[in-house]
Amino acid sequence: MSRHFPDYDNHRVCLLPFPSFTQFIEKKRDLGVYVSGSLFALGWWFFIDAVVLSNTIDNDTQPAIGFEDWMCGISSTLGMLIVNSIDKSRLTADNFSYTGSGIATKARFFLFVGFALMAGGLAGSVTILILKHIVPEAGQPYIYFGIEEFCGALGCTKRRT
């Protein structure tokens, strides 16, 4: 074995060495920004695909995409915008006195509201998937709308958390 691989170590599990990912570790923040932006765009792509598909089907007896479906994606997106707009240094800005501007308390409150909107959008999409598409046994392609709506809210929520 050492004839083909002169630097072979007998304690290794794999014959071929794993590549070194040091260039990704150095730029993991940049990589995280690109991945999270891609998840956000993919989430809205799923939802817009479901809306376009639902408008091409002419059957009025099955559930269609309504306002309640839009609210899940809008809530998740609004929560993501609120969480991203908070300056992280403001979360620890207060000193431990009882007087002052209370900027850290306000920032924490808005952070809570942002996460609550994202969680509400995700929970709403799961609720709509179950109550509107799975329980009435809507069948194909109508259950696809609920699955894509859930994927859309999940993409918007996982974009930041």
C-alpha cells in the first residue's frame, strides 16, 4: 500500500485523504451569508411556484391559494427583516442601572417580535398544510401547494436562525 501512497498512515480509515477545507473555514461568514440568502430565495421560489400552479388549475371544488396562505410567507419575511435590522451591539448596550434609555430592552423586544413572526409564519404554514390539504384528503396536486408553502416559510425562517 505504501508503494502507491508514500504518505499513507496505517491509522487512517479511508485510502484517499479528505480535502482540506481551510479556505472555507476562513470565509465561513461569507459562505453563511450566501447560503442563507439562497435559502430565502428558494423559499419564495417554492411559494411563487405554488401560486402559479394553483392559478393554472381550473377546478373550483379543491382549496386554492388564498390570503391565509400568503400571510405565512409575509409573516416569515417580515420577521426576518426585523431580526436582520437589529444591530447586535444594541442587545448588550444597557448598563445594569435602573435609569437610562433602555436601548437593550427595546432591541431585545424587537428581536423577540421578529422571532415570533418567523415562528408564527412557520407554525401557520404547518397548520394550513394539515388542516387545508392533508385532513380533507385534497390529493395531488393540491397537497403540493401546502408542501411548497411550508418549504417557503421554512426557507424564510432558516435564513436567519
